[in-house]
Amino acid sequence: MWPALKRLPFLLILQGLGAAAMFVPAIHAFRLGYMHTARCFFYSGLLFLVLFVLMAMALGARGRDGGTRGQLSGLVGALLLLPLMLAVPFREALSDSRVLAPWFEMVSSLTTTGATLYPGGGTLPPSLHLWRAMVGWMGGLLFWVSALAVLAPLNLGGFEVIATDMNSAGRTALRERRAGRPGERLRRYAVRLAPIYAALTLTLWLGLVITGVEPGVGAILAMSTMSTSGITSGAFQGTGFLSELLVFVFLIFAISRLTFRNDFITRDRGSLRRDPEIRMAAALLILVPGFLFFRHFVGSIETEGGRDLDAAIAALWGALFMTMSFLTTAGFESAFFEDTRFWSGLDTPGLLFVGLSLIGGGVATTAGGVKLLRIFALYKHGAREMNRLVHPSSIGGAGLRGRRLRREGAFVAWIFFMLFAITVAVTMAALSLAGVDFEDSVVLTIAALSNNGPLAELGGEQPISYGDLTAAAQLILALVMVLGRLEALAIIALFNQDFWRS
């Protein structure tokens, strides 16, 4: 039976896992007394699990371990079609006649965007918040695994920048990525990464419970932190400094893939300290909170005389937490940051959060955005070009790896950045046709492409509600979330005739 399961299509395996996961919110709703919600999840899980078994038996020995192109197309299908199945119990539990709204919620959760049509904690039963967080958590694990098993062998998803390093360690890493068939790579990386992902989530959940967070709220917050989906039950604010500190620490895993695994590209000592993604994130965590703190401190001198030391410390922490939150595209809002506004009498410019979300986190992590490694490649190339203006005959250092990162790495990073900019322009034009004004379309486009749904609340002058948008705008944003999660280069690869040629 196990060999037959291994030959099943990637999309069908994900469908079976999603069906099995529906029993968890069913049990949760039953324990809380939400019987209608429990029945919706139980019957939906049972139905789709039976369909999975029937389809697996029908394929049987004819099932094939698909190639890399099949895995990539299966990943696209999973983001577009799997939410239809995941939305069934959500729709039935709400007795909502609309099909687009539950599908939008599941696309947003599976792509770890965290945008919701139901803002506030009291509009949904607790089990539906748990289901949204679970789908986001499973989406985060899906992209931990698929980034290494599917995108890395194709030099996509940010690996096109570092794949230019072809020294002995780089060749070893390339052979390790491409070893075996695509299905075998998926299983190998899933076995390696799933226990780490689950253990980190469990550790964070236990830490949050110890700090005084309710177990249900802590579970949702832990899953949302590890997946950087930013999904909450409306009770994150007010959980205290220690809980925010724990979330801050675990968001580090969205900065660089080297924090949870070694990709064998850099083997020397201190590689984590020299990792360009971590160094760029550290620089941003110093500069942006420093700017925000200084700006609010100047405002506090005018309003309070600058004598409140506790408020100043809270303001500094709030700025630091918000920088980490939006840099990793999680979108959590610190409770202390709200106090900062009252302390200084100044509003924080939302453009900073838009810029941080645009930069994004690390390659092969759950974070969205352009990615820190691409920004680093463009920075190194720009610094080298400025140096050549001063010293035209100079020779670039940093070894073969540094030269390749400045040349080929910067070239493909610039191509991706241009595709990203074109996508932003096209999406903004489409949203304008759907009735969204210019400023809101800018914030919503960056929120969808960077997979940072909570940006809509803080990125603009006024909070933007996804529920107030037209159906056409919601459909556009859902498709852009998928595009932002997969990235434009992966979509273009699907239309490359050489990619489909046997």
C-alpha cells in the first residue's frame, strides 16, 4: 500500500491531508459546544477522506511519481483548487450562501497572507479561527518543503540568486537538491522539516501558555507565527510583553533558512553570522526602529516634555516588534505600539510598513515579499558600481562567490524586481477598474503580493476592510496572493516550452 501511496499525484496527497485535518476543528468545536460547527467539519472531513481513498484506489498501480513539472503544476493547482475543498466546512458552518468569501479566506490562509473578510474576534466561532490558523500553518509547512524539493532544483523562488555559486560546496548542494525523483525529494524534505516545524510550533505554544495566554489563543498564535500568516482570534493585543518577546524570537525563523536547516552552501564557522539575509535584517532592525523611536520621541517632547521613561521604553519595543513583524510579513501589531501613538501624539507613517513588507524575509521560508537575498544582491551590485566610478581600474574582491552574486545574482534579482514592479502596476490597474481608489489599491496590492494581509489595516491613512471590497476586487486579490506566493518566475516557467519538453 505504501508504494502505491508514494506514486499518488502531489495534489491528491495534499487533498487527503487537508481532509484528515478537518477532524481537529471538529473535535475542538464539539468540546466547546458548537455542535453545528462540529458536524460541518466532521462530515466534510469524512466525505473528502472517502473521496481520497476512492481516488487512490482508482489510480492504484497506475499512479506515477510525477516529474518536476508535475510537482510545480500541482503546487499551482493546490493553491487554486485545494481552497475549494477547505472552504466547504467553513461555508457550511457560517451558513453563507456566497462561494467566493470562504474560498478567499482559504486562499488567504493557505498562502500565509492572513487577509480576512471577517475582521474582529467575535464574528466567527473559535473553531473557525482555529481552522484558518491550521490552514495557514499547513501552508507554511508546504512552502518550507516545496521550496527545497520543487523550486530549488528549478532555480526558482530566490534560489536563482544563490545557484550561481558553483564551487565544490555549491555543486554538492545542487546534487543534494536534485537527488532522486521529485516525489522522493518531497518525501525526503517533508520527513526532515515537518518534525522541526511542529516542534518549534509546540515549543512556542507552551511558552505562550506559560506567559498567561489562553491555550486556544496560544495555539492559533503559535501556528500563525511559524507560518507568518498573522492570523489571530482578535485577542493578540494585550497578551503582554513576554508573549510578544516569544513571538519576536520565533519570527527569526522567517529571516533565513539557515536558522532551521543547513543547505550545505556555506559550511565554514560563523556562517549564520555572515549570512547576508540575517545581516540585512539586523541592519533594518536597528535603523527602522531607531527612526521610529526618534520620530516619536521628538513628538513626545512637544506633548509630554519627554519625561516618561517607561513610555519611551515601550515605544522602542513597539517599534522593534513592528519592524520584525512586517519584515517577516506576519503583520502582528504590538499592544505597546498603540501606546506609542498616544505618548507622542504622532501617527506612524504606513509607508514604512509597506516598504518592510515589500522587502520580505528569507528565501525558502514562510515569509513573502521580494526577499532579503535579492535586495542584498542588488545592494552589492550597486555598491560595486559606485566603487568603480571612484576607482575605474579596481578589481572586485570577496572571492568567486561574491563576484557571482554581484553579477549573475544581481542580474536575475533585477529581472525579478522588474517583474514584481510590472505585477504591481497591472494589479493596481485591475483594482482601479474594480472600484478601488488609488491609495487603497497600492496598499492592497503590496499586501497581496507580499502575502501580508494585515498590512491593509496599518499601511494606509485609514484601515482598509477586505469585506467592503467588491467581489471582483476580492477575486483579483486572491489570484495575486497565489502569484505572490509562487512568484512570477515560477509562473513564467510553466509557460516555457523547454520546461514541458520531455
